[in-house]
Amino acid sequence: MSDLDGLLELIPVGDIAKQFGISESVAEGAVKQILPTLVGGLAANAKDEKGAQSLEKALTKHTGALSGKKTVSEIDTTDGEKIVSNVFGDKKNDVVKAVASKSGEADESLIAKILPIVAPIVLAWVASQFFNKKEETASKTTEAASGGGIGDIIGGLVSSKEGQDMIGGLLGGLLGGGKK
């Protein structure tokens, strides 16, 4: 199972489907496009020192927030909106449009509604992975983990086939993922 599959299991797909009056397959298809998009956005932000520092600060706020699958009503979608805006900036609408074009049955409106539900879960998951790795690193060496640690965690997700397809195609042009 890829890390994205494990992350998918934390998303309340059935609850999302009920909330928006869509089938679970449509909700799952949308979430499967959103996950690598969010992870790719985080990866793009973590590439420079300022972005990595900002991401680590955001991760600190989401440490311990992951305690099993939540219902949509338990998710802070206001926080999710902030996360989406911080991750994609002025490219948010372009990203929503691109994700909708790839997801098939989910339109831009639905993608825009699901993104802030999924974003806090993704950030909480990355926070749990990052801080667990940081603790392991600290116990093995006196060097503190840095933004490279964030890059390593996100890189593991981005290196999956789904992540590579998303970064290379959809997000490459929008967020600079294809630049060298």
C-alpha cells in the first residue's frame, strides 16, 4: 500500500458523499485527485527555506490532531480554507480547475468544497510523520532535523506513482514542480 492509500483511509469519503449528495465513488475519485495535489503543493512550498519554515510552523499547530477518521462536522474547514490558500496562493483557482478536469465526475465547485475538508487531515498526517521522524533523528544524533526532514516526508508521498503523475502533469506548470 502506498502512503497515499494510507492517507486516503483517514479521509471520511462516505461522510463527504453524504454531505454533498454524491456517490461514494465520485467522492473517492475527487479525494484521490486532491490528495496528491495537496501533497504536491506542500512539496513545492517546502523547496525553499522560508517555505519549509512556514510549513514546519503549520505542522506544529496540527501535531496530535490526527486521531483516527473524523466526520466532516469534526473537521475545521475554516482552517482547511487557510491551509489551501497558503499552499496554493493565487494559483488556488487554477489548481481547483485542473483537479476537476482530472477527476472526471467532480466539478470545480465540488473540488473547491472538498479541498478544505481534506487539507487539515493531510497536514495533521504530515505533522505526525514529520515529528515522529524528528524524534527518531534527535535520538540517533545530536543534529536537529530541519526542513529537509519535511522534504523527506512529503517526498515519500510525492515519489509514489500518483504523486509523480500529479507533480509532473497537473501541478508541474502551476506550482513550478517541473522546473529545475
